[in-house]
Amino acid sequence: MIPPALSESETVLALASVPEHSLPFMEAMSGGKARVENGYLFFTGEDWLMAVAYPLTGEYDDGAFEAALRAALRRVPARQGGRAVDCWAVGPRLPERLRPHLTDEDQFYTLPANASPPARLKRPLERAAAALRVEEGRAFTPAHRRLWAEFMARTPLKPAVRGLYASTEAALRGIAGDTSEAPTAPGTPDLRLLNAWDAEGNLAACLLLDYSPAAFSAYIIGAHSREHPTPYASDLLFAHMLAGARAAGKAYVHLGLGVNAGIRRFKTKWGAVPALPYRMAAWTEAASAGRETADAFFRLLLEAPPDLSKRKLLAALPEQRPFAMLWEVEKNGRCSWIGGSAHFFCYSFEHSLRRLFERVDTVLFEGALDADTLNEVDRVGRNLTPCTGFDPASGPAFGPGTSLDSLLREEEIRRLERAVRGPQGRLARLLNCAHPNPADVRFFLRETRHWCALFSLWTAFLERQGWRESVDLEAWRIAHDMGRTVLGMESLEEQIASLEAVPVPRVLAFFRNCADWKATIRRNVAAYLAGDLERMIGTSAEFPTRTEQIIDHRDQRFRERMRPFLEEGGCAVFVGAAHLINLRGMLREDGFTVRRVLPTWKHRLRAMLDRT
């Protein structure tokens, strides 16, 4: 049980299970700021985020981690300003969506603090102890710089490990001294250098240790010299490291990752065993769909430097437009509203949506849009097993083991890659026009359901065009923020069934016509902003989900489930814009008066001209 009086840093250190939980050490090494979200630890900078997916309590869970990740991303200044965020995550597992972005897989090794040196090392350790003087300190001297430089020059190191060596001096700066007492400054890492000096005053070997976590001490990095070698110098420091851990009351020593065969052999000869799996991913997270405009604005006001101008503050907010894809529905003097949502869009409608929700008590959506539901949809979409057979009348469908890449020619896949990923290669990087984290097109075509590949690649394309908003996700968030009753009209199973009904031939045709995508979205934007439903549907009728079977079947379902709420009044309903073509007529059949909402004089003028 953790005493409630402990600070966040002290609580994290009391619960730490991996070296990355050492909050003060990680802050010192990264220069970032620590934050705990939903039981997971994060470190953030201006435009980056590192996630530690090892939970502080309980077991790792994809849904809980994704929710915590979204919350942490909202705190990153670049995210608040609508810019991309470079992300890293380490954990025992990571969500399936990060699978294409894995950069490392390994194991953490631990060693009990009461472990004895291997019997075969007894005589070598005695000889090393006679030749070396071991001391513990915090001063990073010129001798340490030379040893670090020598070791890094001859040793292949992963970028993350090389970064630890490069950051050691900065992390130790301010806590230098030759005492072994823990630093007293709050938030200061308890880092110590375990040094082995030879008779000539040369640094033969050194370990960097972190004593900050409560249950263990952590071996961070180390080096031994070949210019001034002393046999078994590193083993001697290992023996002292175990003694120091026991003296400090630690249960065990965290030896970090296996890294390579040589380092792994060195650790296991001391009795170290794999303790936890390790996965690392690196990716770029675009600005969230439905950013929190008001919250971001007030955070900017509170946290911005005093010389930040009003113009710059406003420029950091999402670009707003009036919401015109909206109809008022009235029956027996009771008013409600029905809007056509867009799953992906390039503008925010937050101001309009907040004004609308001030007039309603209940907001209905096609289905739930919470993190757990979206994660489950994603999980199902990445599973090729629940498939149907081949129907000659409708063209190719997914059978067990079938994937879209087997139904497309190589030149079609390459054309799709160019559309989704944009310019790639050395020249594109030189000209700074290459996307930093392009979607893995072949992965989605090979490994996911046809509708998952469709939405994943279409989303990646739109994000590259600057489309980072979502009308339905934004409305879902705002409705919850304002305390409205929020309901989904379809179950998850019904939504999955609708996605499964998307014809595979239409998905293939849509991918083959990827050269037309830019022109399609330009027309779509103009029609949506104008609230011109007929023109908008005309521009997107070729989208694979716009089939009569899917639209008509769901329209009747929506009609039946929204009607009691509309008759009660004080309700707002959001469905995909394509459903409004039929639903407006259905509601009139049910005795409702349906009137288009015209938010600005431009919309009213355009409507008047259309009637003439």
C-alpha cells in the first residue's frame, strides 16, 4: 500500500518494475516532463512523447494503454497546436496498430541482489581486486569521457543505447560528488558511477547505476577499456554492484536488455534470467481528430510565455467552420436536429456543435465511439479469419487466408503506395517532402480485412493532405464534455456486419482509382461546407460503403431507433451524410417537419438562389 502523502515521483518509484519507471532518471536523460495517465508513465517534450507501456499496477491492457496514450498526447504542445508528434513506446506488448512500427524486440534481465559470484570467477575476481581500486561517485571526469568515447567508437550500439552514453554527463551534471549518499534535492536521480581505477590512475571500467527505484537498482550502461585493460574489471564491478544493492536494501538488480549475444552471455553467466519481454515502437502521431479547442486555448493562455501574441495564440487553434450539414426536425412543437457527419474532415466545427448541444439533452450516434469500441473494431479488422467464400455474381470476396494484395496487380499496389505514402526516397527526404512515418500499404493489404484496409489507407491519405478532423468524433467528445446523454443506435456486432457487407470489388475499384482521390476530396469539402447534401453525395457516391444494400438497411434501423427520441424533442442525431438522403423523407413520412438549418447569410443567399 502506497502512503497517500507520497508525491507522484515517489509513488512511481515505489511501484517501478522497469528502469524506464525511474522518473527522475528518465527526465534527466530525456529533458522531458513526466506524467502518469491511467496507470501508465509518459515523458513529453515540445513535439515528442515517450510511453512506458509497463503498467505501474496490474496487467498490461491494450485498451487501457491506448486511452492513456490519447490522454498523454493531448498534453504535448505540438499536438495542441495541430502539429505531428514523434512518439516512442516500450512495453511487454504494444497495440496491434503499432505492429508495423516495431523497432526492437528483446528481454529484460534481472539478478537477485543476494546472488553470489559464479564459482569459476573466484580467482579471477581476487586478481582483479588486487590490481584495481573500486570506488563509487557521481563525477563524470575527463577519464570517463575518454572511456565512453573509446567504447562507443569500437562497439556497435543501437541508437537508443548510444543516446544513453551521449546523455550521461548531462544527467549527472548538478549531482556530482564522490559521496555515495543519495542526493537530497527533490526530483534528482540517484545516479552513481561505479569506477575501477588501475595503479596508474587509468579508468579500466565503469558502470552507470540508478538507485532511484524502491525495489531494485538498475544497471544502465557500462564500458571497459582496451587501451588500459585489466582482465575481469567488469566482473569485479558486477560483484560490487550486487554488494551495493544489498547494502541499499534492494531486492534485485535490473540488468537491462540482452542487446546482443556477447552482452547476453556476460549477464547470464552471473545468473541473470529473462524477466519481462520488451517491445519498442517508433512512429509519428498526427493531430487528433476532434481536438479540444477550448481546453487547448486555456492551456495556451496559462502556459504560454508572456511575449506570445494573441495572433499566435489564435493560430494554434483548429480552423473553424460553421456547421451547415444540419436539419431541424419538429413534431407537435418539439424540436430536435439531425446532422450529416463526416468520419474524416479538414476543419473543426466545435463552435457550432457547442451552440447546438446547448439546446439538447441527448445526442445519438450511429454507434459508440469510445476507445474500447474503436479498439475492438480495429482488432476485428486486423483478423483475416472471419471470412465468407467466393461469390461469382459479386466478384472476389474474402475466403480464409485471402488478402487484398492477392487481388491487385503489383503495378496497382505501387500506384496505391504512391498515393497513400506520398514522395519517398533520398531526394524526397532531401527536399523535406517525404512523410516522416508513411503507412505500410502492403501490411494492410496483406494482413487486414478489406474494410480495415480501406479505412486505414484512406485515413493515411487524408492525413497526408492535412485532414486531421472527424465530425462524429468531435461531436462525441463535445457531447460528453457538456454532460449530455450520449447513445449509439447500433451495437458493435451490427456495425461490424455492415462493414463486412462492403463489397470487395468496390474496395478494389476504389484503390485502383486512387489517382482521382485528390479531386474527390476537393469537391467533397466544398459541398459539405455548403451543406449541399445532394452535391456532396454526388462527389462521393463511388466510395465503397455507398451501396444501396448497406445504406437502405441501416436507414430503416436508424429511423426506428431515433424516432422515440425525436418525438420527445431536445435531441441531436448524427449519422453519415449519405444516410440523410433517405432519412429526411422517412421522417416526413413519420409526421415530422424537416427544415434545413442555414447558419450564415452566405448559406441563406445560396439557398435562395437555388430556389429561383
